[in-house]
Amino acid sequence: MKKIAYILLPSLVLCGLVAAGYGVGRYVAGERFRNVVMWVEKGENLASVLAVTPLNDEQRKNYAKAYTAASVDAGAISWSVPNQPTPFVGTAPSPGHHLNAYINSWQMRNKQELQMPKQKGVYRIFLTGGSTAYGSGAPSQESTIGSLLEKRLNDELSQKRNLHYEVFTFANPAWASTQERIAIENYLSELQPDLILSLSGNNDVFWGDAGRNVLWFSAFADDYYRTLANEGLRMAGRKELADLPQAKPVEGPVPSDMVAYRLEKNTRLGAHALKDKGVPWVFFLQPTLSVTKKPLTPRERDFLSKSKAYYEECYQAIVKRLSLVDARNFKFVNLAGVFDQYGSAEDMFLDQFHFGDKGNAVIAGAMFTALLPRLSSTPQAD
């Protein structure tokens, strides 16, 4: 037995070392993945964003002024919704219940599921956009812009028109007009829409300020999955994914007219795709802090971007170009000044680009007013 033990001992020690090495390697590799995932998860709710973002006391303590309630539970408010890889648009919201956000199986921020084929007497609207359209910062599912618009439509028009209005929000934080256009062309146009709405434009300027070409770039969630893929490839001893020079940021901001041109290109392509379906598209230019003429509160003023002049220049170029889009089924509505009537005593902006329920209600109301002439003339259901 001793001879056998002496013979087996080196093998047992070697196996033990291999097992230990495997365990350590697995732990180290797993820790890398966990660190990447935890870093992304920090942005999923408003409380975490307030904690990790460099803010002054006025910004951090008084964010609730952008809400109607005296206090809100920032830890329950969805900010950057979990994403998953999605055909042709890179990534989109993952179905499920995420904090106060409900994402249906169609990846839309709605509790209700989309019914196909569409039921008789239903007027179907899709809303696209980035984080503002998604509802980052909304204190409830019901206080997102899409939900508020849907309620207003049904409260004021449903009985008059004998129609039930449904607004499905297919939007995602950091999306630019390219993701929206592809979603409209490939996805939403096939889901029996009666009307397409976009609340957009700000992110095209945001990415332009970062030197990105919105016609060929990756957003934050795309970069996240690329990082995870590279971690896995490193674990397997494989070569990491190559950087794409054509998708890298250029040095300095993209010229404002180029930002506007790329946005205009997306609107023309999207309108053309919807024309054969007989579907109108209303593009609402999103309000943003840098271009508002509202007298700002001290907290709002602290959020003003150093790129304010760039945003103003880009917005002017966007208004000029989109106002001249002559597609019959396309309408441009400029909401950049929707908060200009409010004074310096009332917080409407949660930060540079986002809003609490107060701001969302103002935007939804402005959209309703702009849509009313069109919707009042639609045929009534039998």
C-alpha cells in the first residue's frame, strides 16, 4: 500500500494543483465578468446614478424638485434599462420587470402585450427615441411620456372617435436616429401601425459632440457586450475582437451641419419605408437644457453643458433641415421651446436631457396638442 501511495502521490498532488489552478482561474475570470456587469448595473437606477455621478449638493439633494411628489424613491426609478442583443439595432430593452419599468415581450416599455393582428377599433401608435422617450427618470410606468400621451388620447378622443388608442414605446437609452430609423423600417412598420412618433434629435447631437458618426457607431450597451465577448475570448485564449477604425470617434465634435444632414437622411429613409404602408410619421425634436429659453433654477443652471453653444448650433441646423423634408407622410414639430413659458422658480429639467413626471407631462401634452388636428380628422370606427 505504501508503494502504491508513493506512486500515486505525485499524481494526486498534480491533480490537486490543476484543480486549484482551475478554480483560481475560474474565480479570476468570473471576477472580471462580475466587475464589468456590476459597473453597468450601477447605472440602472436613479439612486445609483446620483451616487456615482460627480454632482454638487444642490444637484444631488434637490433632484426631487423635478417631480410633483415631495419625495421620490430614487432607488426604484429605472434609468438605464438592462439591454440584450437585438436584431439590426444592436441592443434593446430586455423583456421583464426592471424596477418601476415593465418591458413586454416585444421589448417595448408597456405592461400590455401587442396584439397581432390588431383588433378592430384600435388606433395603434408607436413612439421611438432615446432615454427621454424610454422614460429614464419617470417615477412610474404610468408617468412615461408614452403612457401619459395614451391616457390623454383615450380620455379626450376615445368616445368621440369610437376608437381605442394604444401607444407602445419602443425606445432605448443612447439610441440615435439611426437605431430608430432601422426599428421603424424593419420592425414597427410591420406591426400594423396607424401612426409613428419620434421624440428625438438630442442624442444625435450628443454623439456628434463625442465625435461619433451616428450612421455607423456603437452605443453604450453595444460596447458592454463587446467587452463581455472580449473577456470570454481572453479566457479561451483567443484573439480579441478587432477595433473598427471606421467606427472610431473623430477628434473633436462632428460639424453641426453634418449632424443635421445625418439626421435628415434617417428621416427621409424612414419616411420612404412608411410611405408604402400609408403610415404617417411625426418627428418631435426633443427639448434639451442647452437650447431652452426658460429662466433656469440654480439646480438646472448647474447642469448646463460646456457644449451649450454646440447644441444650439446643431439644433438650429436640425430645425432648418427637417423643416424642409418634403415627404407627404412626414411632419416635423419642434419641441425645443416647450418649457420656455416656465419661470426660474420651477424645476422642469431633471438634468441636461431628462425629466421627472412634471416635464414628461408637459411634453406629452405638447405632443397631444400637435397631433389633435390629425387625429380629429381620422375616420371613426364603425
